[in-house]
Amino acid sequence: MVKILRVIFCIFIFSFNSFAQQVNARAYTDTTDYLIGDRISYKVEITFPENYIIVPPNFLDSISNVDVWEVKPPVKSSSGGMIISVYEYILSRFDSSDVIIPGYPIRYKKKELPDEQAAPLPAEFLTDSIYQTKVTNSVKFTVHTLRLLKQEDIKDIKEPILIPLDWWIVILFILLVFGILTLAGQIFIYYKYKKKREPSQEIIPKVQVLPHIKALKDLRALEEKHLWQDGEVKQYHSRITEIIRRYFEERYRMPALELSTSEVLNNLKQRSDTEVIRNVTSNFLNNADLVKFAKFNPMPSVNEEMMTQAKEIVKQTEFVPVEDRGGEYENV
């Protein structure tokens, strides 16, 4: 019985060793000497049979003395029933020193099913009874500062390199400048003689229309449109108040189109020459506000009264320019 157990144990040991020997893992860099800030290519190459599965290395959790700039996708190839997986990491370091990256454990096992995949858990959570371990070799390299050659003498700054002159380019440049100047001269001569041939236009002075004449003209035009008779009551009241407010702007130099009704009335109270129109203006603007903002539907007599009040406001404050006062206006 003891002999049988020994034979079974030897077979188990032999199969385990053959199992382990078929998986190989090694780590390496492209060189052993780097300068500060260089990109360091660190690779982990794992070779294993096609009927084995490995747990991808989680290299980022095992280093602390270098910076990881990039993790490239693994590159896989197969040959003679063996799979070669290469995991590449781009590292860097900004301080000079000797760097040692310790060996990293690679977990693997034989497939129990043809489509079996490696467990998604990290290797440290996988039990040794299921997965075997292969540790990569440690990798050592040195990061140097910039080498200074102190023994060499300081050299003078090199003189600028003289570029040979290309005469074709010079000729082309001269022709280009000559063409531009010729074109500019022709344009100048054309406009100069064209201006001489054109008859001088007599400047006609702009006739200034007095505000009250303009306002009365606009009121007559509004009256001829018959807006409120056609049901456009709100538009009628908006237009008639706009004419009067614009008249106030030109007559009294106040921003009446931008002021509220109360502000317009306050401005009129501050002038002694507006006392005759204060009451009628108040009734006129308040009635228009009721129609525009309170949706008041006035009777036809109110609409007619609005036109009468507007004309009264303008006629009561007519003015004419007084030449000896520099274009000022006075009531008539």
C-alpha cells in the first residue's frame, strides 16, 4: 500500500513539474541606461500552451518608483502549439537613480473546457489550489542625468550658414514688385481722370420739416387708413400715441418713446410752456394705455376723440424757428 502511494505521489510531482515547465514568463526593457524623462519600454512576455489559460498581469499595482505613461494592448502570437503574449508598459522617471522592478507573479492553469477564459478577478484573489504561479525575473536599469563634458573648452557660436543667392528668385521678385506698382499707378490715374470728367454735383441743403407739420401729416395719414373702423383698434392707439411721443421728442428734446406715461407727464410739468396741453395729454395717453395694456375695447366716439386730442396737442404747441437764436424754437 505504501509503495502504491509513493508511485502516485511521484506521478503527481512529475505531472506538476511538466505542467510548470511548459509556462515561461520573463520581463525585460529595451536597454539598461536611460536619461531623465526618457520613455522606458518595459515588457512582460508569457509563453504557454494553447490548452492553458493565464490571468493577465496587473502590473500597475506593483510599482511605485516609476511613472506609467501608457499601457499598450497585449500582442499575441502562436507557434507550434504555444501562445506568446507580450504586455508592454511605457514608463518614465524624472530623477536619476538605479531602478529595480521586482518580479511579478503570473497565475495560470490548464483549461477544463475548450472555451474557458481566465477569471476576471485579480491574481491575488485566486486560490493556489486552482491556479499555479510563475514569477517573472526582476528588471534593473539606471536613469542618468544629462552628461556634461567638463573637460572640453567652450566653443564659439557658429556663424550663420550662408544660403547661396538664387538669381531667378530675385528676378521674379523684382517683376512682381514692378507689376504691383504698375497696377497701382493705373488705378490711381483712372480714378483721378474719372473724377475730373464727372460734373460737380450741387449740394442741395436738406429741408428741415418742422415737428408740428410732420406730426399733423402723420395724423392725417393714420386717419385715412381707417384702422379702428376695420377692427384694428389696438394698432390704431399704438400708432397715434407713437406719433405724439415722437412729436414730443422733436419738440421738447425728451426721450418720450422710451418713457412711461407718468414720466412723460412729469417732463411736461417741468416746462412752463406745456400747461395748455397737460390735461388733454394725460387723458390721451391714459386712454391709449387702457387699450394697449388692459385690453379695453373703447367706443367709436373714444377713438374719434383720440384723433381730436392728438391734433389739439400738436396745434396748441406749434413752434417756428427763430433765426437770430441759432435755430431755437418758440411758440406761435
